[in-house]
Amino acid sequence: MRVTTVVAARPNFVKMAPIVRALSDRDGVDVRVVHTGQHYDTALSGSFLDQLGMPAPDENLEVGSGSHAEQTARVMIGIERSLSVHPTDALVVAGDVNSTMAAALAAAKLGVPIVHVESGLRSRDWSMPEEINRVVTDRVSDLLLCTSEDAVENLVKEGIAGPGVVLVGNTMIDSLWRLIDVARASSPLASLGLQPRAYLLVTLHRPALVDDPRSLGAVLEALDRLASELPVVFPIHPRTRARLEQLPARADHLQLLAPVTYLEFLALQASARLVVTDSGGVQEETSALGVPCLTYRTSTERPITLELGTNRLVGTDPARLLSACQEELATERQFSPAPIPLWDGHAGERAATAIHRAFGAVRRPVDAS
Ligand code: UD1
Ligand code: UDP
């Protein structure tokens, strides 16, 4: 069986690595890795491949940055060419970035079976590009692999059900459990002058927040006020960095860092007193680690982290964020890690089994004309 996996951006590597490993371990499965090049800086791409032990991609489409249409179009053209030269029995995409949807659309038009990892998540917020990417990808996918029961239910409500929908668990959490001890052993805490459970960790990169100077400025002011109570560490995504450079300095007390590596970020999350984020993956990782998390958004596509994890949705009012942080710091919420079903470190193997069962016996011709 020939399987093509597509990776593109920081969270994709974390989600796809366990599937690439589990498929490659199977006899008779030939795995090809195509990197679209959506993320290209070492800090967002190469360092992840290395730390996750992924093979070097067989091909890099080098699509780079651009508007949504530009990026989507470049990925579609690149994937169509790639699949025409390298026929495959299934194309595996993960998550909700532009490359996920673009690769799925190109494959769908070629009649190539599509596997969507992390299918069925819904924020119901159509202003998020990721929501569009999720819904479109799910609509054209043949095998929909879900991280949690609520995702399966979302698909059922959209009329997508049957043997093509499989609850496999969370491959992002497979990567976490595989590498958390390595991450702790090489923890950056000492070099950053931090004590365990005595700092706040922040990540913010959603366009709705950081592309609006007033919103970004206001949240920075709130975080800066907290920094007089305890250290606030903020590894900054390049999108956010670019916007910050256009703002007057308002964050004198924050520890602003370049994006840190996956292992460094796992270690920083594991020992944080509290995490503030608008990231999807970070809501899940903090839940698995049992570390309190405040999500600075009005919706989440990951309600399981609110129900069984450590996540609280606080909206996007900076004053509310400040008071929620102060409440958290004043009380000791106790969490026992990893109570979420199938977030057990074996989702990649279950995904590989589902892919093998679904497509192990078929061969489809590809004609791009
Ligand atoms: C993308 C995803 C988002 C995901 C995030 C993970 C879409 C629509 N968005 O957002 O869902 O949460 O990745 O981190 O797919 N840049 C660099 N170096 C890079 C890549 C990007 O400096 O290696 C800068 C460029 O200025 C670029 C900007 O970051 O314009 C945004 O990059 P892009 O990939 O378009 O979106 P992200 O904000 O990273
Ligand atoms: N991450 C990282 N370094 C950082 C910030 C995040 O390694 O400085 C990791 C984090 O542990 C998780 C993934 O990046 O595995 C989440 O990616 P991101 O927040 O960019 O995207 P999202 O999950 O929101 O799509």
C-alpha cells in the first residue's frame, strides 16, 4: 500500500509523526511525506521534524506565505502535480490549516482517497479560516479519524457517519507522551530563570486577535500587569511578532521569546502555574498534562478540554482575562492528568490500522488532465 502524508505547519508535524511512524512499521506499507512549505522557518518546521524523529520529507512544495487564496492555490497545484507523478492509495492530511484543505481538495478532484486526522472538530465560528478548512476537508474525506466523541457527533449532525468515521484518539497527545520525559530532561526553565509552578506561559497567534492592534495592545497590557505578580513567558509566533513590531511598546515586564522548540514548549507547559492561549493544540496539551489553561477566545472546537480537561474559555475581554488569571493564581485547582478517553499514546497505531483496513486492498489510477 502506498500512503502519502501531508505536513505543512507547526501543529501538523506533532499530529502526523505518530501516524508516519505507525504506518512505516507495517510490512508492505510505503509512506511518502510531502511538506507543503507553509511553515518554513527552522523554529516552526525543521526543528519539529528533528525532535519528533520524522523522516526528511520526500518532497517540499515550498509554497511559503501569502494570502489565503495564494497559499491554497499553490498547495493545490503542488499536490496535484505530486500525486500525478507519485500515485498513492490514500492521502493523509491533519488538522485545519490552509494546506490541509488545499491538499484534500486537490486529491478529491483526482479521485484519490483522503484521510482526515482530527476530523469533526467545530468551533461554529465562520470568521475563523480554520473552521472553513475543517468543514471543507471533512466534506471531501473518505476516512475521518476523530480525537473525541463530540467530533463524531458533529459529523453525524452533518450527515457524515458509518464505517468511514473512526474514533482513534489524539495523535498530538501520542507525541506528548512519547517525548515528555526527554523534554523535562532538557528543560529550559533554569536558563530562563524560572521556577516550576511559578510562572505564566502565554501563546497568542489567532488573526482575529493579533491582527487587530487595539485588541493585541489591550491583552498585552493585561498580561504586563500580571507580570508584576509572577514571571510571564511569551514565545511569540511570527504572525504576532510582526504585529507587535507595529505597536508602541506596552509589554516591558513580559519575557518575550522567539518561538521555542517543541521540546522546550512541552517542558514550559508541564511546569507552568497557568497557561494563557488561543492555540488549539495547547488547549489539548495542557489538558493532558493537568496544567490549568485559560483560552482567550469566545469559542473552542475542543469542548472535551472544557469537560474533562483543564481548560476554561474566558472570552476576549482583557479585564476578564486579568481577573480570571488572578482567580486561578489565588486558588489551587487540582487535576489528574489524561482522563480523556483514547488520549493514551496509541492513537497513531489505531489510525494506521484504520487506514490499512480502509485502503490496503485498493489501487486507484490518477489522471490530472
Ligand atoms: C497557520 C494556520 C493556523 C495555525 C498556525 C500554527 C492557516 C490559515 N493558519 O497560521 O491555523 O494555528 O499556522 O502555527 O493555515 N511566517 C514566518 N515563518 C514561517 C511561516 C510563517 O515568519 O515559517 C510568518 C509570515 O509572515 C506569514 C505569517 O507568519 O505571513 C502567517 O503564516 P501562515 O502560515 O499564513 O499562518 P499562521 O498564522 O502561521
Ligand atoms: N509549540 C511549540 N513552540 C511554541 C509554541 C507552540 O513547539 O513556541 C507547539 C505546541 O506544543 C503544540 C503546537 O506547537 O504542539 C501548537 O501549534 P500552534 O499553537 O501554532 O497551532 P494550533 O494548535 O493553534 O493550530
